[in-house]
Amino acid sequence: MRSLKYLIAISALTIYTACAQQKQNLQTLKTSNTASQSKMDIFLNDLMSKMTVEEKIGQLNLLTGGEAITGSTGNSDLENKVKRGEVGGFFSLTSPQKIRKAQDLAVNHTRLKIPLIFGLDVIHGYKTTFPIPLGMSATWDMPLIQKSAQIAAEEAAADGINWTFSPMVDISRDPRWGRFSEGSGEDPFLGSEIAKAMVIGYQGDDLAKINTLMACVKHFALYGAGEAGRDYNTVDMSKVRMYNEYLPPYKAAIDAGAGSIMTSFNEIDGVPATANKWLLDDLLRKDWQFKGLVVTDYTGINEMVEHGFGDLNQVSALALKAGVDMDMVGEGFLLTLKKSLEAGSVSIEDINRACRFVLEAKYKLGLFEDPFKYCDDERSKTKIFTAENRKIAREAATKSFVLLKNANNVLPIKKTDKIALIGPLADSKVNMPGTWSVSTDLSKAISVRKGLEDALGASNKLIYAVGSNLLEDPEYQERATMFGRTIPRDNRPEAEMIKEALDAAKQSDVIVAALGESSEMSGESSSRTDIKIPDVQRRLLEALLATGKPVVLLVFNGRPLDLSWENKHVPSILNVWFGGSETGHAIADVLFGDVNPSGKLSATFPQNIGQIPIYYSHKNTGRPLAEGEWFKKFKSNYLDVSNEPLYPFGYGLSYTNFEISAPVLSAKSMTSTSTIQVSVQVKNTGARDGEEVVQLYIRDLVGSITRPVKELKAFQKVFLKAGESKQVNFKLSIEDLKFYNSNLDFVAEPGDFKVFVGNSSANTKSADFNLSK
């Protein structure tokens, strides 16, 4: 037998060799990156030395191809503008043929043959659509989220796209805002994890690969905090709140390597973001060391005129000098910068800087090497909407659904039961993919009716009735559209439609009601002041409940809704968001128990709209209610409802039950160099296998500024078989305790802390520890 000393020596040699190899690999990568950077610099320096001022300004002009216009203006005379060198890129062209034609104009009919860049709003999938981002965030599954972005990138790139205006990482705590659907909810930690996963999924490890897209982080910054929940509206907040609560997801996306960032429509400290030098230069470029491309949102420069910031000449110059590199649609740069240069309000250095960032993006995408690399008809035929991609989209949808209530175990439904499927969203394909699914083939989306029919086969166990219109007001229904997506109105009297629904219900064992918002009742320019299920649908639901049959409510929504009435009266509620291409199949999987729901809310659901904004990580007042109290005079509360939400952040039920023990700490004190392990035992106490999201929060009990009552700092999604137990471990370090103080220093302050572990922000057990000096 070999001696212990020999084995130790061999082991040490192995470790040394591995470390040396890793060091060599890192050095090789660093050398390679340096060489690549040097090669790019030489190429672009040479190119820019040949460019005229007009050609440089032309590179800053991003125009729409006209397929997904989201503003009041579009662009015209596109072909001649390309030939004159007045276009740097297009967005909203969505086929290899159209993109090849545009690229041919740029590289074969212009003086310097500079290729175009092609972008698109690939938000939650391309042809294969995944749940809306708010739904994806409810999975709390980072590998799955990253995979969804990777699939979206491969599909879009196969159709000629090389740039996506995603991820949207805006924190929002006001569900009146329509674009709540496009983000990841209310929490900076969860939002940051998702931002990183999306950027890595889109960009991979090399932007030059033909199955990746350049990510564009949006909307920089604070867009989700608009006053009154109204889109494009004013934002005003302290820098302490900005740094601690709203900026982290942007920073996380940039640290993950995002190639571009989009400015927001709102103002910050009284200065529109698109001309805010503190935001785009001091913070983004200098503090965060961002080296990528800055693009405006749709006509963002022009809209500063309405902000009262000057005429088009003035606002264009201000945007360029603040740090904007590319002007989307408005053509303010194209029309004014030459004059501004001559007048001295911008410098050639400003123009060169912006042009350089545009050209660098194109170089990193490999477009100078092969301008037509993304225009491959064969890849377009074989890489898009594949069976494998649809399978993953179906899995993602099942994991996004949140079981809000399941009294008397109405769910799962037996396939032997006769089911009445009722509601205006029950047989709709066009609404299943959700808002901002601009490229999907709506005819291939799976409706709820189709999904249940496929699951039940030829059993004649399904009866369908529409039951009601989506909205009572035809004009409201018309306004709640985008890209022509709406639900046809049934012109029969309401009483006749309800009678038809009740006739179907009488023949059934269980009623499944598919109600809520249409896809375009949330999304851009879709803010609502009333976030209840529409009254006409509520009346249908009341009639269905009056039958005495068990009712399962499928809630379609792109925002937290006021479901207080439904929670009180409906036995089983499954929040299904808008689940993408495979929505109907995924709903069938969960309704029949083939998949156990595991989604958790990434945003708080209020009891009513008067509680907004409501979020779990609030501050204490000087007069807080004691735990368990509702109303007490001269305390911070309401007369009519408690302070508690209807459904808290992190909440979601399962078809099984989980027990999570009190946390056990490896130490009661931490230093700046030590860590604490937090351990809990998680047990599946039910009869079904399932997944649980174990969530860890902390509270800093005394700070130099007031601190939130809870902050998410870690989570793990664990699968347990029925009866199985597992120990779940977390590691806390000083980095988890840091925050921005009143001087905007990122610090951890010595003192007492609490750590909470549970399965929602409201259902936790705690332990105490101390950070020593």
C-alpha cells in the first residue's frame, strides 16, 4: 500500500498542476482578449479615419423597418437613406430575405460598405414564445430563464436578427403600470439574478457566434417607478432609494456583460434620462465602467421637446453630450448634429465617441467579417419553433403558474370528470403568447380549449361556452389592443351568453373559468386604474359559483390584480399569466396533476388598489402595528382593510405540503472576512412529489439610515419526493449585508441582524446574528 505521505504529495502535485493550468488558461484568455481588442482598434481606427462627418452621424441613426411600430411616427425613404450612408441599423425587420436586402444596400451600394445592425423586441421568445417576463420570474428558476433567452437568441439569429431590446429589468411596485408584465417584479435581488441569467442566455460566451444576440438592458433608469402607474410618466426619488432598490438589476446586467443599454422616457432629478449626463456618463460610464452601446428608446430624443428641454437641435445636442450613441427612429441626430457641430454645441469628439461605440458593437457581432452571416435560409427553416423548443416552453409555462388557492383540494382535476370550460379567454389563441410576442405565429399557439382537448382525447369530457365578452365597453376593448390582437366581440345579449354557460355547467362535474385580462390589457401603453377582473366577467363568475359546482378560476394577467372578491368566493385559483406558445398544454398538465405547480409570486398582490404601492421590503414607520394587529388608533394603518397584502411576495401553493425548520446558524457572529452558514431542513409532508422555493431574507436591525423590514438575499428551488427531507444550506457573507448609506458609500455596518427562512416573505422562521467590528 502506498504511504500517506506519497498520496499527499501526489494530491498536492495534482492540485498545483490544475491551478497552474487554470492560471495559464486565464492568461491565454486575457492575451486573446487583448489581441482581439487590439485587432478591433486597428480596424476601426482605420475605418473611422476614412469616414466623413456625415457618414459618422449616419451610423448613429437607428430606423424602424415598419413591422412593430410602437410610437406615433415611423421612418420613410429607407432605401435611399441607406445608400446615402444615413442609417446605422434597423429594427423590426423579421426575415432573412428582408434583412439580406437591406444589408446588401449597405455593403454593396455605399462608399465604405459598413454593415447594418438589426434589432428586434425579442422579449420572451421569438417564434417559440415563453411566458411573459413577469411569469418567467415566478419560476424562480435561473437555469430555465437563461435557457429561455438562449432559445430566443438562437431562433431570432436564425432569422437574421442580431440585437434584442431585452431584458427589461425595471423594478416596479405599482401594478397599474402596464409594463409590469415585461419586468421581473418588485425585488432588486431577484430582479438582478434574472437580469444576469437573461444576458448570459442571449449573449453566450461570444457575440460573434451565429446563435447569439446582443442584449440591450432597459430602461435606464427607474422607468418602473412612474407616478400614478402611468406609462412614460415622471419619476422622482432619492438617490439612496435609487441605489438600494432600483439600480441593482441594471448593474447586474452590465456586470454580466450586456452589450448595450437603452435610455428611459422618464426624468431623473428633473433631467430626462436621455439627456442626463450624471446618469449616462458619471454613473454608467465612469462609475460602472460600461463599455457598450447606449441607444434611446423610440423617439426618446424628440420627446424631450415636450418635456420642455428645448427644440430638436438643443435636445439632440444634449443627448449626444450626455452619452447617447444611437437615436432610435426620431432622426434628431441625422437632422441636427452637423449644424450643432458647426455651431460649437457639440464637438467632433462627441460624434466620434458615439460612432465608435456603434461600430464596436457591429465588430463584436462579426458583421464586418461577414455582413450576411445571420441571413441563412436553411437555419431559418431548421432552428425555429422546433419540437424541443416547444417542449421547454411548455415546461417553463407550467413552472410559471402560481397556485393562489386550493380549498378542498379541487385541484388537480380527474380526467374522468366532465369539465365545463367557460370564459372569453378559454378558446383564444391570439392572447396566449402575451404582450410583446411580435414575431410568433399566433395561429400555432395552443389555447386552453385545445390543450384540454389534447389531454382528454376523444372522451367527450369537455363542454365549452364563451360565457361573456372580455370587456363590457366596446371602446375599452378596442383600446386594449396592440398589433391587432383582441378577442372578437360576441354581440348576443349578456343574459343569453350566461344562460349558455350555465347549461354547460349543469352537465359538468367541475367548472374551469378562463377569465382576466387580454394580453394587451397589460404591456406598453396599457396602464389601468382598475386592476380587478372586468365586471362583465365577474357577473359570469358569480353565476357559475351559484350552481354549487366546484369552480377552478384560471387568471390571465400581466400584473398583480385585485382578486380579493375571487379569493373570498372561489375555491381554487390558478394564476397562469400569459404562458406563451404552449399555454394550453401547460395548463392541462397542471390542471390534471401531471405537473405539480411550483411558481412563486415575484410581486405582491394587493387587497385593493388603495394599498398601492405595496411591497414586502418596506420600511417601518415610527408607529408600526404590532404583529397580528389590524387597526389601532394613532398607528400606521387603514380604517377599512389591514396593512397585509392579499398574496405576499414569494407566495405560491402546491399540490403537496412542505415543512421548513427554523434556521440553524453555524455561528452567531460574523466578521468582515468570515461567513455564516444558514441551514434548514425541508420536508415534503404530502403525498405528491413537488418543488419548493426556499427563500432567505435578512433584516438589519439598526442602521445609519432606516432599513427594510426584510430583504431577499438568497433562494434555492428544491425538488422533494413525497415524504423526502433535505437539508438546504445558504452562506451569508459581509457582501450580503452591504447597502448604500446616505453618502452613497456601499457599506456593511456592525450590529445586530435577523435572518429569516421560509417559503414566502410572510411565512418565515428566524434566527439572530451579529456583525462585529
